[in-house]
Amino acid sequence: MKKTGAQILCESLIEEGVEIIFGFPGGALLPLYDTLLLYPQLRHILVRHEQGAAHAADGYARVKHKAGVCLATSGPGATNLVTGIANAYLDSSPMVAITGQVARPFIGKDAFQEIDITGITLPVTKHNYVITRVEEIARVVKEAFYIAQTGRPGPVLIDLPRDVQEEKTEFVYSGKVDLRGYKTVFRGHPAQVKKAGKLINAAARPLIIAGQGVVISQAYGELEELAEKTQTAVVTTLLGIGSFPENHALNFGMLGMHGMAYANMAVQNADLIIAIGMRFDDRATADTKGFAPQARIIHIDIDPAEIDKNVSVDVPIVGDVRQVLQSLNKEVNEMEHKEWLGQIIQWRQEHPVTDTREGDELLPQYVIRQIYEVTGGEAIIVTGVGQHQMWSAQHFFYDRPDSFISSGGLGTMGFELPAAIGAKAGRPDRTVWCIAGDGGFQMTMQELATVVQDKLDIKIAVINNGSLGMVRQWQKLFYKRRYSGTQLWNPDFVKIAEAYGIPGIRVERKDEVISAIQEAMYYPGAFLLEFVVEPEEDVYPMVPPGLTLSKVMELPEAAQSKIGG
Amino acid sequence: MSEKKHTLVTLVENKPGVLNRVASLFRRRAFNIESIAVGQSEQPALSRMTIVVTGDFAQVEQVRKQLDKLIDVVKVSDITEEEMVARELALVKVKSNISNRSEIIQIADIFRANIVDVASDSLTIEVTGEEDKVDSLIELLRDFGIKELSRTGRIALTRGGRGSAK
């Protein structure tokens, strides 16, 4: 029996195991939306802006370890997806984005809501397609999911003209893809693995830097085995958080610009860096010329283009992190590095950044720590970008995989709420906290309507310091406190929530924090907490831009004296 | 790092948009493509592209790896350091008249170039060879006045039995 293009698309998505589509309709998608009613097993979550659909698909993908799907109409619908697609591209998140396109006879005529979305997304997708015949749909969907989810994951876009959605053909779904230009190496080269093993066995001061590749490859057990067998300290990148339990004795926190001082000291003093599934991003390495000056470097990554891109390495191993670690673990000896570990522990005692200051003021770090305490560390934390993101990375301890969802590479403010929607839709069994800044929250807070319409039990904490805090911090430190464009007039966030039917509490005093978080947790549904925090609080430690990881600025002295246990 | 000319040979799917995908990677890294030549290869549905760019090894190697990641790129090799046969074709329309026509034809003969069109006030010469040969001929013809010039850019294959881009 012949089926329409729209039916074939829906059935292909079902073949790929898709359960949820985050989307927003429009003229070029009318045939598809009409057809969606025939497939109730495809849950459609209606967002309020297409950027939200892309971020939600991204958040979903990160907790489910499979491609998230977003759907938008032609023209502005498609261009609104672009930020979310770029975010997924920079953070290697698997995604299939489907856009409606004007009917084929109108393509290239500057028709109403026509835009060249494949041209626009060329540099921010792993691959993209324009479908020109109904017979291509099944093959293209199969390829799109295969490309999005294998190797180094990423977004793939499919542009589907309106008239193709209505054309008919036989539906045959092939189990195979034939892409001669796409090959992924999974097993590391045995000789390279041996070389790496020798370096590890000979190292006196080894250090593992674990990145998101460990998370993507779900190599938690393999990483733990390597660290424990060789007694090697582990630091993580921002997106590597959760790849190794933060309460593990060998975990020494996050490195980088706002990493722990002792983590950075460990990098700068190590004689061997084992970089696993990370890409030497400038926020992690600071000035690459002075990065890990005493160390030889082993770099394990699935993407050959990451080798020697930012930092030149001694032993590259291209392959899937999990498979490489499985073979590497056989090459390494059981070791102890008591003196070296003792040194890092001493640095940690001397530079206790994870402590929050004591005082009466309401500090954002304290808020994050209490969310950790009240949730027992079990929550999925989804953040936007800026100060609240760094505090969430520093002051919550992530022991479980997939617990920290954040926009790393692109640094997209407004990611938090829609990504939390995706995370909660994907993992309804887990507590999801959306931690937002007052700036970024206002970029996508229209998605509160999505939260309510789809009955998503998301707890929202708006860390309100009345400014675009991270930019303000840079203006304070590097532009003589000339605050330009960073002071915010804000709405009443509790009333905003109330307008959407979401209960909320404004917290202005430290002694109200715990009970407010508890109330949010007890409430059976979405809840918003607005924390009015110290307006001039900054993120420390910090490596100023252009300097090496050795140049860590810690808390200013005045504040330092107030450090408590 | 020293900059030099690199010759990249790629086999790509013969599909719409592929040239755009390839060129876009060079644009993003601010490479000036000196020449790019595309045509059919020995394999159906695959085209061979020869791209000449100037850059240091690390920069070019980074672009090569990024090219290799494109789904439509089946294979890409930097054959700069390999033994290769490289050729370029140029068409040169030179001003000429009765008095200098035979002189121009003599020069063309030395370069084994062909006269492909003759008019009362011009000659069109077709020359094939490595770039420096084509350059030399063009240099000599400049004295007569070049009305129009079109060069294909380099195409290249590695020497011997082993394919560079298979």
C-alpha cells in the first residue's frame, strides 16, 4: 500500500525508536501535522519558540543517549532552530532537526517563508539534507539517525518540502545504511594503546582529564577502573562533570578558567596528562602555550580532527573512549602515587574553593549547595550560561552520570529551561532542577507555558543578582568597574510563574533557603524559586583570559578572611 | 611554521552542494583557495577535486581532517610530498596581426601549445603543463598583449600504481 511522505516520515521515526518530538507547526508542515494525529505513539511537545524545541531535543538527547528530535516550519521556524542546532553541534549532542520547506515549485523563488536552511546550517550540522523526492525519505531518515548517533554525535537537519509530504510511494524501511564517505574508528590502534600504557606505567605524576566523551561513550566503569588501578587523580572538564563521581577520593574537580585551583595546579605539575574524550577547549586549557608544561600528553578521542588541533600531543589514540579504555586497562599496572596524590590533597586543603563563606547575606553558592543537600545529590541539574552555571558546577557534587546538563561550547544563555523540559520529558523518573540566571531566564521563559501544558514537574531556581553577572564580573575586573549594558530591570519572577499557573516563592534571606527548596520538592508539579542574591558576588577561582592555568585568581582578600568551614 | 603550496586530492559524492560544503571549510579558516578543479573520476557517482591552497602543514592538516569528516567526502589526501603528475590547462587570447602572427606561433610550438582559434586581430592558444610552464608561456605572450586568459587550475594524480584517493 502506498503511503504519503508525511506517513513515511512518521513511520521512519517510529522505526528509529523516537517517542517524543519537540515542535512548532506552520504552513509548510500542515500535511505532516495532520498526519501526526494518526501516530499517537509519537508524543508531540508544543514549544513556544523553535529555539526551545532544539534545546529541548538537546536536553532529551543528553539524558537518553539517543537523538532528540525537533520540528519546525520553513523560514522563520527554521532559522529559530539555528541557535539550538549550533548548541548541539558544539556540544556533540545527537539531534535530528526536521524543517518544513515550501513546495518544490516555489524553491528558489523567494516564496513566502522560504529560506535556504541547509545553506544556513551547513557549518553547524554534522550533515544535512534537502529531500527532493518522496522515495528518499526513508533512506534519509535512516542515515540521519545513524550519522547523528554514531562516532562523534551531532545534529543532522532534514529539509522536507511541503508537496513531498503529500506525495505517495511504497514504504520500505531498510535496516542498513550505505555511506562510503562516513567511517568511524571505534577501536584504538593497538600499538598506540601499548605506547600509552607504557607512558602511564612510567609516570610519576599522572593526571586524567575526563571530558564529555566519557559521558557520551558511557565509559564510567572503564574510567573508574583506570583511575583506581593506577591510582591516578581525575579532573574533569565542564561537560565531563558526572563522568567520574565527584565524591570519589580520586576526583579533584573541574579544571579551567573557573576550575578548582588545585585541579589546575595538578595539571600544571603533572608529568603525564591522560586526556579522555575532551577537546582542549580554551576555557579548559587557558593559554595553551603554558598548558601542562611538564607533561607528556595521551589524547583519546573519537574525532581524528581533534588530535593536535589546539594542543599537540605525544600519543594520540583515535577511537571510542569505552573501547579504548577497555584495552588500555589491560596494558596498565597496578600502581600507587601516594606522594603525588598527597600533594594534590594538600593543595586542596590550602585552596578550599568548595567552601562557601559564612555570613548573613544570601550567597548564590549557598543556594546551590542547599539544592544539593535537599535533593541528596540525586537531581539532574540543567543550567544556562554565566555565573550561576559556574556556581552550579562548583557547589553541587555530581555523583551520577547525566546529572549536569549545560551549554558548554556555544555558551547559550536561555538553554536552561527548554533543555530542562527535554531532560524531564526523557527522564520523568528523575528530579530535574533548572538553575537559571535572571538574564538568561528571560530569553526563553516563554517555555513556562510548555512546562504547564505538558505537565512537566520541573523545579526552577532563578538566581537573581539583578545583572548579567558574568559580563559584569569581567567589567569589574578588566574594565575598571565601568558597567555597560549589564544592569537589569527585572520583572517579578514569582508573579510571572503565577501567571502561568506555577506556584513560586521569592527568597531574600539565607534562613529561608532550605525550607523554600523543601517546599518546591514536596510540591507535586512545577515550582519556581526566585533567589535574590548578593548582587556583587563573583565567580572564583578564575584564570584571567590570556594567562596560563598557573595564574589562578582566588577569592579577593577581604572575602578570603570570611571563609568558614 | 613555513607556508607552502599544498595539493589536496579528494574523491567526493557527485551531489548538489558538495562544492559548497568543501569550500565552506576553507572559508571558515580564512584560506584562500588558489585553485579548485572538479570533474568526473573513474568511479561512477564520484567526482575528483583537486584543491591548491597555501598554508603551513598544521593548518592544512587540520582542514584535511575536517574535510574528511564531511559525509560527502569519501577520501582526501594531501599529496604535496608525494611523487605526482600535476597539470593545468590554459586558454590565452593574444593580440596579433600579420606581422607578428608567425612569431607567436613559433613561441607556442616551443611550448607544444596549440593554436585553437585564429582571427584577424587575435590568436587563441591552448597550453597544457605544470604551472611554471604555463606561467612562462603567459609571461612571453604578455609582450604581444593578452586580451583574455582562462586557467583551469591544477589537477593532479600520484605517480605509479597506488592510488592516492581511492
